[in-house]
Amino acid sequence: MQESVLDDCPGMSPRRKKILLETFGSVASLRRATPEAIAAIPGISLKAAETITQWLNS
């Protein structure tokens, strides 16, 4: 897997990064996703999704 801005996101594991990029296709799409959409992915809690969303949009 290539390096990504997601590598610096708190709580981001290689597995989680892979799942997010496979699901959303790109970091740009992930930035537009709601925490609820991210949390719909098995293994990602709403709290983790909110952290990801806040970090990406800060």
C-alpha cells in the first residue's frame, strides 16, 4: 500500500486505511463522507469515524 495522508491520522492502522480507501476510493471522497457513512463500515466505530472526519477536515 502506498503512503497516504491517512498514515498520520490518529488511530489509523494499515488495515483500516486499506478498508477506507477501498470503500471510498480516495482521500478526497473520504473527506466528503459523513462520520455516519464511515461508521457504517464494519470495525469502525462512530467515535473513530468522527476522529477521522475531524482530522481530515482540519
